[in-house]
Amino acid sequence: MAQSAIPAQQAEPRPAPMRVPVRDVLPWAVFAVALAAVLIYLVGAEQGATSLFGGTWVHEFTHDGRHLLGFPCH
């Protein structure tokens, strides 16, 4: 049994990781942080004196999410 039934695989060269410049990532990072801040505001603080929208529809829409994330709402 000196020979194998499966031919030996040759090691293929692995591609080098692509480098992404910070200047290409920075606008997307800023956008992601701004979007996260708006979403946290809407879920956590959009009610009462700090309300930007009239009525209670934002509060009711995010009510279960508030409790899931630990924000008190009543």
C-alpha cells in the first residue's frame, strides 16, 4: 500500500487579505453610529417631554422593544 487511491493535493496559494483604507470605511462608520443613535432615541426616549412626534404611535410601535432592551416606559 505504498500508493494512495486519492491523488495528493497540492497546496494552492492563499490570496492575501484585501486592505481597506480608513477613509473608505469612515463615512459608513459615521452613518452607522448616527443611525444607531436615532434608533436608540426612538426606542428609549421618544415619549413625554422629549417627544418629537405628536401622539403615542411611536411609543406603541416600539413598546415591546423598550421592555426587551430594558427601557422603562410606564
